[in-house]
Amino acid sequence: MFQKETLSNGLRLVTIPMRDTKTVTVLAYVGTGSKYETKRLNGISHFLEHALFKGTEKWPNALALSETLDKVGAEFNAFTGGESTAYYVKADYTQTNLALEVIADMLFRAKLDEQEIEKEKGVIVEEINMYNDDPKRKVGELLEELMYGDQPAGWPITGEKETVKAFSRNDFISYMDSCYTPENIVVCVAGNFDQATIEQKVEGYFKAPTPREGKPKKLAVAQQQDKPESAVHYKKTDQTHFVLAFRSTVNAFDERRFAQSLLASIMGGNMSSRLFTAIREQLGLAYYIYAGSDTSSDTGYFYASAGVDNARVHDAIRKTLEEFAKIRHDGITEAELAKAKSYFQGKTYLDLESSDALAGFFGGQEIIKGNALMPEEMMEKIRKVTLEEVNAIAQETFAPENLNLALIGPFEDKAEFDALLTEARK
């Protein structure tokens, strides 16, 4: 279904042909993100993602670049995470060459105009303000700050306003030289394209005008926890948003991640999950509640997130903790495991129907792990997960000493929430 080649300059090319579509997606992953930053440069990965859209050698400003893509009805955007940054163009399949050239020009021939950088500082400050006003999103940042503290894993991806305002053009050039090297880039092409010529085209477009020979550096994440921890941020809201998260030893390379994904489905992955049924359907405590498993190359945690009535937040937290304790002590059933496996397979195949989804599926694996599983290979691993393996994950992970609570709402005293966590230890 897909092919992987390493080009002469070290860049990795992943191709996923789809003959029954009229689209093509060119998605480039760069193996760097906020976890590769220093304190002074916190936010530079995300800022650079913005800056590359502000003009290149061929398209000298943001309007020229966006208008070129708008004329052909293309979708284009970028996103930054802790360990990767990605840029994509999805277009009519007849525009494959344009999509390749735009992404290549951004990565290797960006202007990084000083005046544009200064203007964009104001844009990013407002983006930070927007996220700060969105408690459903902000509570995730609060959680990672609580869990990882003052190190890259605990810093916001956007950076702080002070660091963003202090960046210079030379900072971006140095960062690109060290991180945006061909060996650290994966280009994914998915959709309807000519397989016979695509490698030659990518080789031609993705040439760095000057050599980049740096190597990105990422500090190992320091972790230590022996009791429940909490972070409560006061904000006058109509609804309280919280995340309960258990620190996990399962990371992106751990084979147990498949069992943990099934456990997340059982706990809060859909409308018939344990948490959705208990918190929303039976008690009416929340509009949204879901569970998930977050894994990166060297960290992991299992979480449940909800938005609830301020007056009933204690009931919601207590009931959520009860559900975690129940599954830890009593385990799951064979029927639940069978349903989770079937759900995982159906959801995965539905999610992979488009060219951009396939590019992200394969590229996201390649940039972090250096290899990618086919969907069928992933399904086979899911099918092999046993009841005992899922229950072992629950017993190990849902221990009270691994528990963390991040909460945003109209509360100033976190002692009342610490008391709830203490109850969970009994």
C-alpha cells in the first residue's frame, strides 16, 4: 500500500497511491517540536510554522503564496507538536507539482523577512490569548505543566508571550539550520499521482540551496511521582473543565500501547463507553466526557476529560475516579474487549478514507519511530491483545500514586480537590 525511499540527500519519501480519488496530499513532517527547545526559545517551533507561510523565493509574501493555492481550491495548513512539525497542501490531483513546489519552497527557500516576523509576533500573542480564553484547551496545557514541570515537556507549544516577543531572525535561521535538515524530514505523498515519476520530482524540488548539517537535540524527560498531584486555575466560567490523568510507563514504542488504546475505548472512547454512560447518560453531569491515551517517544499518560456544571464538579470527579477504581480492581469483560477491537478497526478504516488522513497516518509514524505499520498490521496487533494484557495495564496505570488532576473553573482553593484525590487512595 505504501513505499518508503531514502533520497540522495537523506530525506525520506513515503508514497501512498490511491487510484480512486481525485486528490493528492503532500505532507512534510520535520522531526522537531517544542520538546527540542530551550527555555529562551520556547515557542520557536510553532512560530516558525507561521513564519514559513510569509513568503519564499518564488512566492515573496503571504498573499502571493495563499492566492496561488486558493486559485486551485487547495487546502493548506501546518501544525506543531512536542516532537514534530508538519506542513501540508491537499489539492486536485492535477496540481501535484504545485503542492510539491510550495512545500519544498517553504522548507528550504523561506524568506524569513524581518518585518514579517515582527508583525507575526502580534498574531501569535493573540493566538496565545485565544487559547488562554478557551478552558477546554487550556486545561490540557495545565495538565502537562503539572506533570512535567519546568522542562520542555511541560512548556506550552506556543511559547510564552515574553519568549515570542524576543525572537530574532537569526534565531529562526539557526533553528532551521539545526533542525530542518533533509535527514530530519519525511515527505508523504498520498492520493492520485504518478508513482513512476514522484521520486524524481521530490528529489528535484526538495533541494536545500545551502547545506544544513545540524542535529536536533532533545532532553530526556525527567519524571517522578509518588502521590496524587493537582493544579487548579481560577477562571470565572459557566462550566468547570477538568482532566484526570494517570502517568503511564507506556510510550509510542511500547507494544502495550495497543492494549492501552483498547482500554481507552472501553473507558471513554465512544457513546457506549463506561464513562459516557455513567457520567452523562446516567447522572447527567456533563455534556462531554471522553478518555484517551497520550503517547510520545519517551512519555505517556492515560486521561479522562470533561466539562461539567460548576456546582456538580465534585460529584463528577468522584464518580470518574470510582469508574477508574472499578476497572482497576474488577477488570474488563470479554464482551467489552471484543467490542473495543471491533470499534477500533471500524474507526480506523473510516478515518483513513482520505488522502490527507493516509499521509498523516504513515508520516506520523515514520517521523517518530522510523517505520510505519500498515493498517492491516495494526489491526493484527489489536486482534492479538488479550483480556489479561488490558487488565494488567489498568492495574498498573490506575494506581492512585500516578494520579493527576488539572482543573479550570471558578475555584481558588485546591484543597477541596486534593481531598477528592486523597479519597481515591483509600
